[in-house]
Amino acid sequence: MSSEVVAAPLNPTVKVYFDVHEGSGTYLNLGISHPIVLSSKATLTPSFALGYNHQQWIDESAWNDANFGLKLTIPLNAHFT
């Protein structure tokens, strides 16, 4: 018997931040990533995220930042990658 894990074409993330005591706005981060198997032991995962600030510590709402990432996962042993 064998099984195979199939990853979605794009793995979305949604993060929402707000300060309940001192801030009065919201920060929203939308991202995507996709793991690419390089070998039986190595995976490369490119990612992209956009941040939108809706008056969190600023007077106006605007797209705040864009982040590109690249993660290489290689296991060191059975317990650490």
C-alpha cells in the first residue's frame, strides 16, 4: 500500500492584525506559496505576500509592502529540517 500527498497549486495565507488597546486600524497580509520538490530530501518553496494597512498607526489606508521569499528545506536528521 502506498499513498501520495498532493499539494495545492498555490497555498494561500490570510493574516489580519489589529491592536485592541492603543491602535485603531487593521493590517491585512495576503500571501501565496508553492512547494517544489527538488529531490526525495529537498524542497524549495517560493512565496509572495502583499500587505494592506487600513489606518493602523497612520492616517490613511494604503498598500504597505510586498514581500518575496524563497525557502529551501533540507532535513538534517529525523528530528530537524
